[in-house]
Amino acid sequence: MDCPICTSSSTQKRMHVSASRAAQHFVPREGNPQVNVELTSHISDLWSGKDCEIRICRECGFGFAWPFVSGDARFYNLAYPSVSYPRMKWEFARTIDAVRSPDLSSKTALEVGAGYGFFLDQLCRAGFSPANIVAIEYNDGAIAELRSRGYAAIASDLRSEDFANKRAEFDFIFMFQVVEHMADLEALFERLSVLLRPGGQVFIAVPNINRTNYQEAHGSLLDMPPNHVSRWTGEAFAKISSRHGLRLVEIEIEPFSFSVFLPMDIRYSHLRRAQELPASSSGLVRRMRRGNARKLLEIAVMLSSIPARLPHWLAAYRQREKMGASLWVKLQKI
């Protein structure tokens, strides 16, 4: 399979997953057997078969699911029936610093996957006008919240006909933890270029591939398709951007923090054990009815895993300079 970014045929299989394993990752059968069966069937439909590979390009380092097919609305309704949006991410603050200037009130902006508008609120505090901001979001509750704050919120795909006739409308486009969910990347980057004004900028944050590699090699959560279908490197961003009149200006990995990493690693390794070893203590406690008893037992189970995690934490410490959770890039319209 050729790389979707650089078209190299030099790609290698990193991981194989079945539709049933993918469904077990999102909705364990022990907790909700009916939804697990429905999700397994739907993932098979998306893949036109029962199997998927994660492949890595030896040339540009790009990782991709094969079949290269992203999740659709039904997949997300089954896999993630409830949605929460973080109020703060490292990439929010990093991007605000990058765009800060005296004349932001006249600038236009588009955020793809805006959630409840927590980043946009920060943008307005920095000087943007809500009237000059468009937000793309699918969640009905989030759309209502965005509109109540004065943002023009629409439920649409950036690559859809809704944007086909728009040209040079935005000074800034923001996509945080969104691109890794998307296939048809040539159409995406072409649309970004068309929508930007000359000199306009795109800010993107995706999961850091080094962190993903650590998690999968050290018993933590897998980066499972069809939720995430791509894994990015700086070279991959540079190559696809250059084909569409964009230039990679800056690239940065989120600083690594052990105080943030350790509790996340404890939880993620606990969740992977529950997914793949249903008879383990992690699996058994995850099947309990929600409540204080389950919460306390789950904390106890996670804490009991700490001795076994120590060698993995040492491995993380040794590569800490490249282990931040997010990869952040700034692209500019040439």
C-alpha cells in the first residue's frame, strides 16, 4: 500500500487489528454486548472486511490505517455516545501566543471541531471579535452553546459543498486533535489553502507519534482505527502542505510533564487491560455498576499496578524530550 502523503511504496505493517478487536477497544462486550455486536458489524462495513492494518511509511514516517477510511456519524454515536471537551489544552495556549498581535479585532477565523468554544473564548479574550469567527461542530448541544456566545456555528465537513464557493475568507484556521480522524487528505489541504487569505495561517495539533509508539509498546492504550486513521510527522506535514500552496513555518512537541503523564499512564494501561483481559481485576471492576464502590475499587486496582509500570516509566523518562502528548504545527499560505 502506497503512502497517502508521499506516495512511496516503502510502507511496513506496524499493527493488525480485527473489527472485533477494534469494537472491544471502544465498547467492551462484557459491559454492553448489544452495542459491541453492532459496532463490530459497522466497523466491518466501513472497512469492507473484518481486518485493518496500521502501516508506517519508511520515507516520510507517516502512519495510516489501511483501509484508509475514517469513522462516520454512526461509528461515533456507537463508540462515543457521550462527548466531553477539555477546557484547556497545551496547544490552545501555544496558538494564542503565536497569533497575538495588536490588530486581531478585524481578523477572521475558522475552527474545525470547536466543541463548546473553549479555545474560541480564549481567542476573543486575546482580541478577536466573535462576529468574525466561524465554528464547525457536529454535536447539537455544542452548536447551541457556540451560537449562544455569538459564534457562527455550522454542522458541516470542511471539504463539503458548503465551502466549495468560498475563497480567501479566513486569516486563521484552527484544527486541534481533528486531522488524525480524517481521510481524503488531499481534499482537506486543498480546501485549507483555498479558504486562506494570502499569508493566512493554519494551526494544527495532532497526537505525537512518539507518544503513540510508547503507549502501544508499553501496555497502554492503542491508537485504534477507525477513530484515529493517521499518525503524523513533521516531514509528512511539510510534504502535503507544499503540494497545496502552504509552507510549514513552525513545528513543536508539547513539553513533557511527568505530573501529567503518570496518572494518565496508570489509567490508560488499566483501560487496555480491561479491554484485552476481561477476566483481569481491571476488567472485572470496569464491569461493575457505576457508583462510589466501583470508583474506590478502580482506584485501588490502578494503584496496585504501579510496581509493574515502573520499568515502562523509566523507558518514558529516557525519551522524555520527544514524549509530549501533542505535535503542533503552523502552516502559512504562500
